[in-house]
Amino acid sequence: MPNFINQALQQKPLTVYGQGQQTRSYCYVDDLVRGILLLASGDGLEGQTVNLGNPEEFTVLETAVLVQKIINGQVSKENVVFGDLPSDDPSRRKPDTSKAQELLGFVPETAFRSGLEKTIAYFKTEESRILE
């Protein structure tokens, strides 16, 4: 995500590996921290392994397109560059969060686009601080 955001902020094409069809699941930091606090404060959870995250999947290409739309307002073929897919790049990343929901009542609350907009705003703020 940081690479996509930084490339888009610098008006550079976004680098997508392979055809971008591999999936990723994104969990906004506020949701993750809330889940960690629920886990840390729960009774009888010692030794439990619990997956915290967001089970909603997006392709890498969908992610790149959305980053471009939010930052630049448009997307064109020139805004994405495809590179060789590393052999160890997983084709799917989707956590099974059913145990977190069952034991903690944990369900991510931040929609992907909303979390992405907040993350981009943070990067813009940091970028302007560096340039000062």
C-alpha cells in the first residue's frame, strides 16, 4: 500500500506485479488495535491463536485503481506498469477471522475505501512535512 500511495502522490505509474489478480485483505489500523485490545483484555484466552484482520478481499489491481482514483481522480493504462510476479508472491491472502468474531465479537468496522482515504490523507500530511 505505501508503494502505491507514494507512486500516485508523485504522479508516477503504479507498479503491479503479474496481472494484479492476486488478492489481499486490508484491515485499517483502528480496527486492528481494537481487536488487539479485545484479545488482551479477554478472560480465558491465554494460549489462543486468533486471526485479527479483515476477510474482505480485493485484487492488487483493484487496489491500484482505487488508489489512483482517490489521489488523481482518474485512471488510465499509463498509470499502471506491470512487472514480473515474484515466484513467492501468494495468490490469495484472506484471513479466517471466524474465531475472532466468535471469541471476541470482533468484526472490522472501517470500510476499505474509508480506511484507504484516511491512509492517503496521512501520507499527504507526512509528505508535506518532509517538504517543509
